Amino acid sequence: MNELPVVNRSQELYGAVRPIINKLPSLEKQTIGCRVEDGILSLLESFIMAKHAPKAHKTVYLLRATAQIELLTFQLRLLLEQKLANETTTHQLQAKLVEIGRMCGGWLKSTQ
């Protein structure tokens, strides 16, 4: 199946986050780790729903994805502030998230 670049980038983000979540202490893995993982999966879901939605409904899914990107940015910042993840790795993840946000914004702009 031919996937959208934004879906591919989101899958890459998920793959990059999994090792970090696996290294978290048990309590943090069950709290912030689960939130980050679920957030990325929800983001992927929003992009796939937008891909298949009629043009009139794409905006709703893309706005949802934009909000999820903002939440993920905040959650990654929490990982960094709590010193639960390596600073360099976290900045790389945030850069991927910024790229995904730009792609989402461009797609959203094209639907309006």
C-alpha cells in the first residue's frame, strides 16, 4: 500500500520512541510512556482517517492531529525535564515531530 509521507514519518517517530519507553522505570513507563505511545498511535490514526475521509471531513482529522502533535511536544518536553530521556535523543524526536507538524499544516492548508 502506498502510504503518505506524513504517515511514514509518524511510523518512524513511533519506532524511535519505543526504545526510550522501554528503558523508562516501571512507574514512568506506565504513565508518561503509555501517554506518549498512545499519542503517536492516535496521531497515526488521525492521518489515516484523514487520508480516507471525504474532502469536507479531512479538516476535522487534521485539526485533531495538530492538537495531538502539540500534546506530544509537551510530553517529550516532560521526559526531558524529568531527566527520563537523553537530551540529544529527545531533541531529535522533537525535530521529527516539528517535521510532521509542518507536513500536517501543509496538508491542512491544502484542504481549506
